[in-house]
Amino acid sequence: MATQTSVILTNRDRCDRCRAAAAVRALLPAGELLFCGHHARKHAPRLREIGAQLRPDP
């Protein structure tokens, strides 16, 4: 079984919706998405419905 390591987001990581600084990583079976705080809050309910794990930047 593969393990996922948590990589800290940097200033170069950008929201996949608006290109603002990424604050949350959404882990999905098919990959990952990065979101700013605004878009993470907006899309969190649906992301959780489809089984995403939301990981805020430490």
C-alpha cells in the first residue's frame, strides 16, 4: 500500500479556481486539488460528499 506524505504548501502553490495562494489541499482518489481559503469553504460540502480529504496547510 502506498503512503501519502504531507508536503507543506508554499507561496508558489496556487488555488486551482482563482490562482490565489493555496491554503487547503483536497485529496481525491484521482489526484489532488489546491484551494484558497475562500474556495475551500465554498466547495467543502461537495468535496466531502465525493470522499475528498481536506487538509489545511499547517
